[in-house]
Amino acid sequence: MYAVIRTGGKQYRVAPGDVVKIESVAAENQTVEFSDVLAVSGEPGSVVKPASARVTAEVLGEGRGNKILVFHLKRKKQYKKLQGHRQNFTEVRIKAIEADGVTYTTAK
């Protein structure tokens, strides 16, 4: 069982119990709810677009990613520029996927 969600301009394939690093989101009381669900796979071999679906997750922590170096160069002009960037992220664990009245959680 998995779902495809969209958050922060990116799409993620998530299943209950997965730990995912997503773009920074504001979370109240350490839970996040994603309502932009693009597809859900309830049984093997079938992927459908649900009429109503949501994914709930708990926030594990926040941080900053690895440094990405951006290098600019103009040939024959003696111009070079190096710039670093670290993107903020929020680490979440998927708790449940609810699609069309059916709830999928982690097997305990």
C-alpha cells in the first residue's frame, strides 16, 4: 500500500512507516497532514486517483541538507564565482494513509 503526495513542489511515493525528508513545513503539535494526494495503490497492480484522500505524518525533526556548490564561469573574461547553498528540510514518518474511507496504517 502506497500513495503519491505532492508537497513543496515535489512528489513523493510514501507508504505507512516510511521516513521521508521533505521541504520545510510548519507543523502544529508535531503532526502534518497532506491533502494533495495524487494516486493511491491499495492492492498490488492497481493505482487509482482517489476522490478524497489524506496522508498523516509525525514530525521527527528539522535540519539542513548537504551543501550544494553552484559554480559560475565566463570563459575568456577571468570571471569565476562559487556559491554554496543548504536547503532546509523537515523529516517526517508516515503514520496513516486514508483514501475513500479506508485507512491503511503500519503493520504492528
